[in-house]
Amino acid sequence: MIALTDIARRSTTAPVTSLDDLAGPGEILVLVPHPDDESLAMGAAIAAAVEAGRQVHIAIVTDGAWSHPNSASHPPDVLSKLRLSEVKLAVSILTRGKASPIWLGYPDMAAPDCVDDFNEGMHLLAPVLEKTSAIWTTWNGDPHPDHQRVWRLAKQISFDRDGIRLFACPVWGRVQEPVPNADHTGLKRFPSEKYRAQKSQAVAAHASQMTNLIKDDPDGFTMATELAEYFVLSDEIFIPS
């Protein structure tokens, strides 16, 4: 039995949001810290946006190579390449082959977290920002430093560019105690039922995280099947930021 946080429980009866409200008139930038966050946090909304003819750009900030730090079979350079191949497959599933991930390649656990790094990140994303009207990212209430840092990067982008609406989508804050005082005002839910088969396939594409594919690191991360199913079967949470 998964222990849900108050935010996760309240989201089940939260007001429903629409794609138009989440996207605005232009293109969408999905900005997430790790390969798999795009599928877990907002996979259904990505699929819905693409189905509606929206242009969706999906940027992965870090290489995710810290998930199995003690693996000899998958040292960081090998695991980074594997996680890139996994997210390429996941994004192809969610977008029906219409998009490829933008791979920023920062080290896992070292997402940008200062003005100079934010400026570098914005420079890397500049080609897709001109027509962007919405950014979907992780939540600063997630108890993971990379999730908080990427939210701050997204917040900086939305400050610097007019007309961008920013939404945060909790991942770990749904099942672990959120960061104190993280704002969740205006929380809404996006109905995911129509897109759950697609989302399930995209989540499963991240085999290094969802299965025991990597067998030689007992301290490595593997998401419990029950938890992966929770993310697939639940509506998605969007918090205006």
C-alpha cells in the first residue's frame, strides 16, 4: 500500500484543468531533471498535447547516471547512454514519433543551481523558447534537489520571458513528505485515463529504473511496481507557479 501525501490525496478531487489552460497559445516546453520524470509526471498531458496538434519540446536536464552509483556493469558513462536511449524511446511513444528529447547532459545530482548555470541552461534552450507559451516542470516541493533546481531554472525562464505560463508537476512530493512551505495554491488535475496505455508504455521504456536490469548494485534505484502503477493510473497534478 502506497502512503500518499496530503497533496496527492487532495488532487483526486481537485478541479480539472484543460489542455488549453495548461498550454497557452504557443508551444510547450517540458523541462524535467531526469529521464523518466517526463513520463511519470506529465506523460498523459504530453500525449494529449501532441494528439491536439501542439508542438511539444521535451528537455532532460541531467543524465540520470547516479541511479546505480556502485554498478560495475553500468558505470556513469554507460548508464548515461542507456538512459538516453530509454528516454528517446519513451518520448517517441508519448509523441508518436513526432519529437526527440533535448538532452542537456548535466551530471545527475548536479542540475543548474546558480545564475551562471541558469544562463547557460537558457542559452541551450534558446532555440525552442521563442514560441514557447508554457513550461511544464517538476515541483519545488519534491524532496529531491534536482527537482527543486530545475523548477528554479524554469522559474527563471518564465521571469525572463513574457507570456510564459509555468506549471509544476509533483513526482516525489506525491509519496514522500514535501519540502515545507512549497506553494501548491491553485492545484489542478489533468485527467489521464484516455492516455494511460501510452503512458504505461513510456514508463516501461525506462527499464533501468523500472526493472532489475542492472543487477550488480544492491543500493541502486528500482521503482516499485506498485508505485509505477500509481503514477500511470492516477490523474496528473499541475500547480501554477
